[in-house]
Amino acid sequence: MSQSPAPSKNIFDPVLNICAVIGASVLNMLASIGTLTAFAGRSITHAFSLPFFVSNLGRQMMNIGYYSLPVVGMTALFTGMVLALQSYTGFTRFNAESAIAAVVVLSITRELAPVLTGLMVAGRVGAAIAAEIGTMRVTEQIDALTTLSVNPYKYLIVPRVIAGTLCLPLLVLVADIIGVFGGYLVSIHVLDFSPSNYLYQTWDVLTTNDVVSGLTKAAVFGFLVTLMGCYHGFNSARGAQGVGAATTNSVVSSSILILIFNYILTQVFFS
């Protein structure tokens, strides 16, 4: 009795398996983007409807804005100081030391202050928001709010998103002043620049668009940081591991979105 031949292996199977993995990854990514978009839409919609939890908003503004001042101020100060030193080291090769004031003020106001402030707040506030809301999800406090007829979006999400959007521009404005002051200190006391000439060059090159562009970026970054913290915390998996993953994902996704939207907004303002 003859045996039936073994089925031949399709040479395209490895390619099809790779395509299946790539396709599943793309579908998961699109599903996540859709979920995030719906979450953002609901958050924005609830931000323009009653009731408003004013006490929660004030508490979040203190947490996001006031308590972030020390770390933002230190970051801006030493960034301005290092920027002045590095600019001097490079510009002396071309006898262009007079451009240091312009480089410091434009770099701080346009790029470094909003981006670094956004990243620092993402690490400090975004992680805390994700951990707090994730813990509430794990301990079923969010379900309890729904049972008590309290909308969790209005009570938890909206105050944090509004506070982040309002406070980040104020933090960046403070970072602009401190960062430029740091460059001034190094230029005057280390590089022996004339104080009056340095201030004149700084004021002469700075325009309203430079400051406004940085503050607009800050508002967008504040919205993104708080939104991602709320989103990952709100959709946290059960257990301590889920809360930890939500915290990590919040910081990573916020940082990536800050860098992406920084390029987009720079293209819009300075194209």
C-alpha cells in the first residue's frame, strides 16, 4: 500500500507570516490612534459643558504649574548658561562672538524653553497623573464615580487637561526669562561681554513672533502631556504592573508627541 506524499511547504509562507505580523501591528496602531482620538474628543467636549469642578482645576494648576517651577527654573538657568558657553566656543573660530546674545535668546524662546519644559513636566506631572488615575482604575474608584452619577471625564480628566494647557505657557514664560538671564550671567561674568551691548543685542533681535511661537508650543505640549497621562491612566490594566506600564507609556508617548509637534509647529511659524 503506497503512502501519500507529504504536503509540500509553500515557499511564500515566511513572507506571508511577516506580512501578517506587520499587518497586525498596523491594525493595533490604528486602533490605538482611534481610541486616543475618541478619548481626546470626549475630553474636549466635556471641557465646554457644565458642570465645572473649579476646586479640582485650582488644585491641578497648583500641582502642574506652581510645584513645577523649581525644576523648570533650574533646567532653564543651566541651559542658558551652557548655551552661552558652547556658542562662544564655536563662534570664536569665525570671529562672530557678537552673535552669542542673538543665538541664546532665539534658541531659548523658540525651541529650548518650550521643549525642555514640556519634557520635564512630562516626566514629573505626566507620570504622576497616569499613576494616580491608573490606581483609581485598579481600585475601582472610577467605577464608583460612575455609580454616584459623577462623570469621570469632567471630574478627573478635564481639570487636568485645562490646567496643563494653561500652566505650560506660564512656565515657559518663566523659563524664557531665567534662560536668557543664565546666558547673560555667563556672558558678562565669564566671557567678559559688555552688559549694555549684550542687553541691546538681545532686545534688538527678539521679536513678538519668537515669544508667541514658544508660548503656543507650550500650550500644545501642556495639552498633550496631560492628555496622555489621563489616557494611559484611565485605560490602565489591572494590578501594579498595569499601573507601572501606564506610567511608562505616558512619559514615552508624551515625549515623542512633543518632539513631533515641535517640528510641525516650527514649520507652521517659521516656514
